Amino acid sequence: MPAAVNKEEGVPVQSADTEPPALEFEGVSKFFFQGKRRIAALQEVSICIARGRITGLIGPDGAGKTTLMRLSACLLKPAVGAITVLDIDAISEPLKVQASIGYMPQRFGLYEDLSVQENLDLYADLQGVVKADRPGRYAELTRMTNLGAFTTRLAGRLSGGMKQKLGLACTLVRPPRLLLLDEPTVGVDPVSRRELWSIVDRLVETEGMSVLLSTAYLDEAERCDEVVILHEGRILGQGPPGDFKAKQKGRTYTVTAGSLKKRQLQERLTGAEGVVDAVIQGDSVRLVMADMEAPDAAILLSSVPDVDIAAVPPRFEDCYVAMLKAVRTDDALDWKPSAEVDTRVSPPAADEAVIRVDDVRRRFGDFYAVKNVSFDVFHGEVFGLLGANGAGKTTTFRMLCGLLPVSDGQLSVAGRDLRRAAAKARARIGYMSQKFSLYGNLSVRQNLQFFSSAYGLRGRKRGDRIDWVLNRFELSELADAVSGELSLGFKQRLALAAALMHAPDILFLDEPTSGVDPMARREFWRHINSLAASGVTVLVTTHFMEEAEYCDRLAIMAAGEILAIGSPIDIKRKAAEGREKPVQTMEEAFIALIERQDQPEKST
């Protein structure tokens, strides 16, 4: 039974007839030092986490989520305050707490040179699981995670989703009473995310486990029994997601305009008077308004014909964004990039393909990671490449960037055949990798100096270009900051700036928003929209299906092949074939297409 909530402060209070909470913080503060500067990671935090429930921990980058998790796992001690875990004093009895909980950090320590079974054995040894109890527990965990057929496979050869499931299984080798999961679904495709959530739901329902889970996916927050919202180390609120959604009732709408493309429509609506948030959703733009007065099309979109505004039910994300924008004191959320992009060559015609992929295959030994893939990407287009973990997206990206040779087929980028002129093609492209390729011990300026030199920029041209990206991405005040100490959002901004140092015509973005909070993702896509409007061609992979709606066209891959290609509307229509109801979201479409591919052919 959940704890009662103090509505004025948003902090749960315990009544006399409820059982003790699974986790309780009372006035907890934690500080870190960077040189002589003291940083408050948590400030006077007081929360109660109910037993037998799933509680979501939500907040932007640097909010203090991981610090709260590590304090709960007794890996850190608070500066002040009290922490009680499962009715145990965490400060005086940390080992007793650690014997009763399971903790899966963001980067779980799998041993990639060991098999699935060997990893399970290792963690069973570390957690003191007696050998007589292991076979039954292993059977239960491999059945739960669908890893039974892969126990002899090396962990390093598993897909991203399977690695996450193995990490969870290792955490659960000894059944904990409280499970702490720090962003377990980051970098995981929608099918694997759903499987992980099914496991978590089952643990709560069948084993009575208590779960505290942090996530960057706000649709996952809606699945929690309760959410705790952190910002700058302080609690903004706690309660069921439905209570937060109720606060936005009468303030959420969708807008369509036949004469404007959805990215143009979003650009017009962003920052308009009374608009708190404007994001692309399907073929429309979703608005969150500051008050309950219905928006007026004549005011929002003057001189734009065929505008349709419809009221829609609120989402948890709507309230989250509204709350953060109300309390943030910096101007990062109001930053709006200019459309200026200086290209070094004359842009091709809008209907000319700047990327051509023709019957491409990539073989590793006897295994084909990419099989018979063909598609074109046109000038100024935002093209999305989607797929489950291990589908071949990153392999395709690396071939297009000239970092990996093609086994068979033809690739051309910016009119250059990658088999014959890979270096000339690379000079025309910018690449932002799945894991930001920044040097953490260098400053922002030093990283930009390094990447500009790598792209062949010298002298005054190099200095001018560095000044240009520092100004464009509002990094000037952070030019001397050590990049490793930046928040994920600013690291992402710097990585994109580095990829644009040489003014490329084509930009490759490999899961650029993985692990980044919703506010930073919004800012990032405003950069991308601005670049596309200037004629830069963008090829992007993402696991955030709502981001796929920003793309002009998409290709969905599975097992190295393309399942579907077309606009988001085309993809949804294809996914709806043979179904009674239409497919409303890209996530529904993605899962339907992947599951259709996985179904064995029926014998006739």
C-alpha cells in the first residue's frame, strides 16, 4: 500500500497503519568537489518509497538520480541526513543493506569474454549463492529473460538488449527484496524494452519485490505506480503519474496545417505566446499551453490556412516539461539555433540522391550482418534508420562513413564511390558516433582544435571555424571547461559541434540521443531541424520512436535486412496490414513489423 502524500510539499508521509517503506530518505544532502568548487548533488531530499511497488525516478541530466541510487545502495555516504533501507539503517549497517538489495548501474559489469553461464556463475559466487540453490534459480532466470538458448554464447557477442537482460539476471541471482535499476533501458530497442518491463512487472507481482527505476523514457514513467521528480538535487514532486497528468487537463492540443510540413509547423509554434511545449507527434504538432484558454489559430499561426486545432488528453511528459520549464533559471530551453550553415560546395538539386545504397552486404566470416540492403537519401532529407539491437544499423552506418569496407554491392556518398574514393567522400560528411568520441580530459576548445585538425583545417580558417561553432552551439562560456565534467546534454552539443567543424554536406548520427533526458533531446532536434532547413542531409538512427516522427522517410531493419521503407505514415500503414485497428504510433508500428518478421512461416 503506497504511502500518503503531503500535497503541499509533494513528499510522502507515513501513516500509522502502513508497513515501513522499502526506502526512506530524511533530509539527505550529498556534495562533491570539482577542484575547489563544491557541487550539491542532492539537497535536503526526503522521500518514502513504498514496498511492493514500482517507483520511477525522473529528472534531467545532472539532477542527482544516480547519486540517489548509489546512496540507496550504500556505495556513498550522505553529508547529512538519514537513509533507511528495508528498515535497516543504511549509514550504520551498509553491508546488511547490500545483502538485501540488488543494484544494476547504468554500465553493468558483464565480463564479455565469459559466456552467459559463466557470468551467472561468477555473480552467484560474488553474491554467496549456495551451489545447491543455483540450478533452480538459473532455470528461472533464463526462462524469464529468454536466454536459455544462449547460455554458451560469449556475453560480448550478445545484442544490446540481451546484454541488459543478462545484467538483470546477474543482479537477480540472489533474489533481492529491493531492486535498484539505474536507466536499464538506455540504448535498448522498443521490443527489448518491452521485454525488460515484462520481467520487472513479473518480479513485483510474483515475488513481491520493491523496485526503484530511473529512466529517460517518459512513457516508461507512466507505467510506474509512483514517480519521484528530481531537479538540481531537489524533489519537485512525488505521486502517481495520473495525478501529474491531471494538472495539465485542458491545456494539451494537437495542431495540423496543410500548407506546412510538420517540422516547419513545429518551428512556427515553438516559443509562440502561451506555448509551453511544441513537439512533433505523428503528422501533427502537440502543444502544451500555459493556461486553460483554448489556443487561437489566428494568433498562433497568422496567415497560415487550413489550421486545425484539437484538444487531446494530457500525458505525463506534458506535465514534466511544464514543471521543468517553470523552475529552470537558465536559458538553455529557450535557445533557438539560427538556420545558417555554411557549405563549401554547391548543393545538389533537391531531387538528387546524395547517398546511394545498392544491394549492399557485409559479411563477418560466415555471418551476414547486412544483407541485400538498398535505399537512397536525398538532398536536405532527414532519413531515419531504425531496427532492433543487432539489426545491422551501426554496421550500415560504418560502411557509409568509409570506416568499414563493403563485402558486396555498391555505396556512393556525395557522388563518390566508397570503394574507390572513400577519403574524398569522408571529407564531405560529419559523423557523430553512438558513444561520444570526445576526449574527456581535454577542454571544450581543445576537443574542437583536435577535431578541426583531423578534418584538415589550418590557420585562420581553423580559428574562425572554432569561433563559429562555439557561438552557434552556445559553448563560448564553457570553452575552457573539461569536457568530461559536462552534463550529457552539453557533451552531446559538443559532439555535434565537432562533427560539423568542416561544414559537411551530409551528417551521420548514430543513436545521438541515447541516455539523454527529454529536455536535451528537444534541444538537439532543434539543431537537426535547423541544419536540414539549410540543406544538410541527415541520416540518423534512434531507439526513441517519437523521434522517428521527425524524419522525412524511414527504413526499418531486422536481421540485416530492410523490412519497410517510406514516410512515417507509410510505415504505419504497412504495419497495420491485416490488423483490425489502425496503428497510431511509430512504436506500435515498429513492434508490429518486428514481430511479424519473427513469426515462423505457417505451413500451407
